[in-house]
Amino acid sequence: MIAKSTVALELDDIQAGALEPRPVPYAGLYQILRLDDRHAERELLRRLIPYLKSVASFDPKTPVSLAVALSFQGLKALGVPERSLATFPPEFQQGMAARAAELGDLGENAPERWKKPVGTQDVHLVVVGLASDNASLEAAFSYARDASRDLSSVVSIWQQHVQAAADLRNMFGFADGIGHPAVEGSGIPGTNPYELPLKAGEFVLG
């Protein structure tokens, strides 16, 4: 039997996309933004925050979520003080491209072969939308588009749609969307009841 954790996360202060499982079936959209002016970036975040559901406010019956993620370069563009930037783990500061050797991204998988702008310092902010169908996804993501419409220094540089296949199988022929780990202190069960929950620090800082 797995012992219950005594750690309790502040679920109203964590984006739903960080801990909640994606819906099955699912439709998703990832958009990378380059931020050329810190004031515009802060304004963008101010506009988006009301539409970012927390884990506490997430409704599994209508699984639609909008989330944002900042890279280390994005935090620098935002104007985060150097003393605060220095507190982040070296792996986060360096980024995946700089750690290609440690991650095994060599040869055909080396950063110079990655599709740009992935792996570059232009990746500042990522907006992620997930829903159970394309119509719900479009409705949720429209908020992100409207938030940046008049901010000329917020530049969309990459976009990727993702979607479960009709038979819910991935490219290798296996069932898709079945692996969701439990995170200690979240209260959200994982798909494998016999698997130990992951430590919260793997997903949540602070």
C-alpha cells in the first residue's frame, strides 16, 4: 500500500495544465511568442491571467484549459532581477539546446537540426491550450489571440496543433493519453494506482 503524502500544494496558485491530465480524446495548440518589449510582455500576462484556470478551479467535466510557460530567456525579457534569475536551477538557465549532450540529442537529433525557433533564445513565452474537441479549444485560445492583438512587440514565431487520432492510437500504434503520474500533494490520482507519486518539486517551484 502506498502511504499518503502529508504535503499539501496550494492548488489555487498552480495552473491546471501543470497537474491536471489532458482530456481523452484531446485537441491542443502550442504557440511560441517572442517578446521584444518588457512592458508589452507584462501587459500580455496581465490580460491573460484571468483566463488561466488554477488546479482548484479546474472542472474535469468540461476539461478546457489555457496555460502559459516562460523560458529563462522569457524571464530575462520580462525584466526579472538578476538576483532572482540566479536562483533557478542551472538546467533551466542553460536550456535544452545547451544541454544536448547530457540529454542525448546528438547526430540527427542535435540542436542545429531542430526546427527553428525551437532551441533558440527567441523562445520567450509559450501559450498552451487543451480541450476535448477543436471547437472548445478555439473558444479558449481566442482569449490569447485577443490579448496580444494590439501588442506589436509580442511576436508569434511558431505554432503547433496536436490532436488525438480517431482510434486514440499514437504513431507507434499504442493507446494514446493513458499515462498520467500522480504528483505528491496534488490530490489528483495517477493512472497507475501502484506507482509512487512523483515529488512536487519535479513540477512546482516555490
